Amino acid sequence: MKKRNCKVYLQVAACVLAVAILLCSCGVDPQQRNEISGSLSTEQRTSSEQFPSGDTDSQSDTSGADNTDSKSDDTPESALSPAPPVCKLDFTQTDSFPYPFEDELLIGEERDLLLSTEQALYDYDTMWQLLEENFPYLTVIKIELGIDWEEVKADYRQKMENCATAGYISQEDFIRTINRCLREFQKVGHLFIGTDRTWLREFFNKTRNSNGGLFGTLADLVNNPKSILFYLHAKPQYFEEKNNVVSKESTEQEPEPVRIRWSRRIAPCIDTGYVQDTIPYLKITSFGNWPKGAQDTLADVFMEWAGKTDLIIDVRGNGGGNTAEWHKMASLLAQDDVTWNMCWGIMSGSLNTALYPALFNGEMSDIECYTDDTWQDDFPYIQKENLGGTDTLLKVTKIIPKNNAPGYFNGKIWVLIDENCYSATDAFACFCKETGFATLVGTTTGGNGKGAQPFYMALPYSGLLVEYDPYLSFNPDGTCNGITGTPPDIVSEDSFSALETCLEAIEKERNK
């Protein structure tokens, strides 16, 4: 662990210790906390505000060396304040829940943050408690992947303890240990640490009034003062990589051996053209951040392609985005109303019910809660043993309305997919396959699409955000969609690209 130097004043430290003891119950009324905080010295009270808010990229750089499993004695105990006491209650039983505690974080001279060992372990244990009560994938991960989550939990708790020096754990070691712990689960169920709070804030604020209040609740959660401060001081290298999106390197593909004649760029992530000069070709690299007017431009393109017999939509390398974008796009191409039914297994844990009560109280018009075993008639391929700790099963019905306007493309649709198709893009692939809307060509997707907006937790002492998917879903063959992904209808062999395989299938179809 790097050497940490903190400004310590004996009188302030004694005062802080006394206040921390008063706050350790975590049941103190917020107004009382503010009154107590007022007795602190100006320097201590403003310690969490002494640096202006801004992009973390502008902060001074530090080494990205791996410190997770090593312990250093370089930092003298005299350089650190006495470790504050830690709450003895479960986080879910405190007045703060689901928002972090209001206690201030310790800020060092190098603008880094420190957690006491007890605070870091309390956050780690709380993360696992919330996952066990709200994240429905742990059982099926063990069954299908052979990953024992209890072993992972114990292993990384010890790693977290090994990071401690003089009773404290650095923000860097804290973030990296939790990041590596969650990465053991191979992106199943959107299980990641939140690496970009600024983006989350903008996204949830923009969508605050949609989806039964969920986005407003998540906007409030990610905007809490503790998380704002924590992410202000977190340097990009602490997160190692942003692993909840497909990296640029992973989406780069070899040049197609088939000539594509490009005709129009609708947006940075949407291009149109022709293959073999006659077959319409639509390349979509993201379903997120579509500019205003993109859907209208797509509608014009689909009218230009009226009378064509085939359309190729290429979503290879597309890591996801917003399902609403492909819903609107699919509606432009639908000849009839298309109904898609899914089954979600969820857990009525305290966090899930706090974040999205409408999911449990029957207020959603497109969601039906099963009260008996009739779910087995609707979804006979789901095995009971794979449902783990889920206690609520929901039937979710999505309807893509037909395009009533004449003059749009109405031929056969082919969709190219690969292992980088994740989240909202996998949802598009699932929809195409299970409803017959389009024929999938390529290789199996990355999965995690048969759900909805992932949830977040904010850890009590640090404010670190952790993303997770509360919806457990399955493919028609009984496998977990979040683990196995969506297989294509036509598999492209190693020696042929998905586009070449698709063109061959189109030729066979025309020669029937």
C-alpha cells in the first residue's frame, strides 16, 4: 500500500472521535447529525468539500500497481486518525437505508480517501447481504458455471483484510478488491461496480419520470452526497477497466470479404448501405444515445427499401443501450402486432422492494404476478431447482405494435449477432428468435437481455455503487439467458463470417 500522509490535529481528532461514537448507532435523526456536525472545526466540517467537483480524469495520476493482495507497513500509525467506531446494525435496519451513512470520509493530503478496516469490511459484508437477498443469480451460477459464490465471498473478504495498513484501507484497494470479486461472476446478471457515476447521474435524471418511478429512485440514489464525494476522488485506474460495456478492442472486426456499398450515416452508431449492391444492409453498433430524429430517418430509409425481399441488420459488437430504441425500430418493420412473453424470477428483498415497489404490488400493466404453479404451464422449460432464492415469478408481456403506414420494407429480416451482443442487444436477439420476427445468423450472444433496467446499491460507508440485475430469466431450452446467451438460428462456421453465411442462406432461400 502506498504511503499515506494525512493532516491531523489532536484536538480535532479527539472531537471527531467523540462525534463518531455518537453516530455509530446509525439511528440518529439527520437533523441531530447536522447539529452535532456543527460543533466540529471548520477544517474538519469542510473536508468533504475542499476539492471542487469535476471530471475525475483531471485529477492527478497515481500508479495502477496491483496492491490487492499485499500489505505494506510503510504508513506510520501516527499519521492516521484513530479508527472510528462502526455501526452494529445491519444496513437495512438503519434510518439511512438505502442511502449511505452521512459520516464524512477521511481525505488524505494526496486527495485520496481512506476507510477504516472495519468500515471497508462492513461495506463488503453489506454488499454480500444485499446480493444474497436481492440478486437471484447466485444459485444458477453455481449450477451452470460451477462458481461457488460462498467461496468467492470468503476469499475476497480475506483479500480485503490483507489490504489494511495501520487500521485503514485505501480507496484504490477497496475499489479494486470489490471489482475483482464481482468479475469472478463473468458479467452474469449485470453484476459490476459502477465505474462512471457522472454518466449514471445524467442518464437517470434524463429518464426520471419514466418506468413507474424506478428511474427517479435510481437518480436520487446515485446523486447522494457520499457517492458524489467518493467518485470525485476515485481515479480511473482504480476501476481497471469499464467492464459493463463492450470494449473498443473487442468490437473491432476483420474487414468483410464481402463488399458493402455505404449510402447513408444516420448517426455515429447507425449506418446504411447495400451488400452485393442490391441487399439492404443496416449496421447498428449501439442502442444507446441515439440522436433526436434518428428513428424518423430510419423510417425514411425503410420506405426507400420498400419492395426489397431481404434486409440484413448487423448488430455484431453492439454491447447494448436502451431497449426502447429497438422497440421503435422493430415497430417500423412489423407487419402485425408481435407479442413477446417472458418469465422473470425475482426476490422480494428489502433493496428490491425499496427501489421498485411497483414491481411487487401489481401496478404494472404489462406484468402479471403468479400466485400458483400455473407458471409451469406457460414456461414448462424452467426448472424449479434453477430458481434459487426467488420468491416471486412474473409473466411479462411486451407488444411491438405493427406499422400501419403503407410503403415500408416488408420482406424477410436477417440479424447478424456475435458474443459481444449484450444486454439490450441480446434482448433484441431474444425477441427476434422467440417470436420469429427475424432469423439470427452468427454466433451465440453474451446474454443478459431478458430483463429490464438493472438496479444499483450504494454501500453505506463508502458510497461505492454496485450494479445488479434483479430479473432471473431463461431461454426456451431451459438454460439461463444471463449465462448462456442467445444462440443463432444459423451458425456461422469459423472459416466464414456471419455476413457470408447470411448471404449463402439468402441465396438458398431464393432458390427454393
